[in-house]
Amino acid sequence: MIVPRLFSNPGSKDAEQCIREIMMAVLEKDKATIRKLATELAEIAHLPIQKQEAEMWRRLNRLEPVKVMVWINESPWADCEEAAANIGEKYVLSLKPNPAILAAENWNLDAARQKLEEDLEKTKGCAVEVIMKDISTCRRQPHRLWEWANIATKLTERY
């Protein structure tokens, strides 16, 4: 096992080699994760809506008249149904789910899916962006973040 050798003689060539091998293994895993995320980001960047929004920002920068670009930020505790009724399609509603779902002792992906789906149903017909923010912990289980992001992507594509 590597760990006893590291602690038995930290200055040895074996220990240095072991540390290098461990670092390389971690780096390779990180590279794979970063590549996966970069691929997802590239797919999102090529969506037609991204081109429309980029053109809108260019027109705004040229001081040309454009549709008003306003975002309404909703906290996790706001009544998104009431907000949606008032906002309609006039503005972008930033839906921010409660990050506590990621910090629960027992990860419940179905509960996370159900809550997000309920909120998206309430905001149907609105321009909505979903932002998971203010995450303090995922209990050392980063897969929760990826799983939540996957269900959020699938649900928002449906709505």
C-alpha cells in the first residue's frame, strides 16, 4: 500500500514518486471532469437562444432599440406562481431553487426533481432561467451537483 511508505520515509525517492503518481491520477480525473463540463458548456453555447441573446446584447451596446432585458430575481422562498402571473413574458424570471436540497443528509433526487418541476410548471409561459447558487455543502458528494444539473437541464428543455 502506498500510504505507509509515504509516512515511513517522507524524504525518500519512493515517497516523491508516489506523490507524483497520486497527483497525476487526480489531475487525470480532473481533466476528464473539466472536459465533460466544457463539452456541456459548448453544447449550451451553440443553442439558438444564445445567438439571439448575443445579438440582443450587441444591439444594446450599439445603443439600438431592443426588447427590454430585465431579470427578476426570485429567492427560493418567493411565491414563483404569483411572480409568473405578474411578469409573464415581459421579463426574464431567475428561478433560484433552495440549495438546502443538496445539503440534506440523505440525497433525494426525486424530491429535487419534483420541486423543480413544480416551480417550472408554475412559471410556464414565462422566460425563465434556473440558477442553483449559494451552495455551502453537498456533503462531500459532488455527484449530487451533477445529478441535479442533469435533471434541471432535462426539465428546462421540456418547459
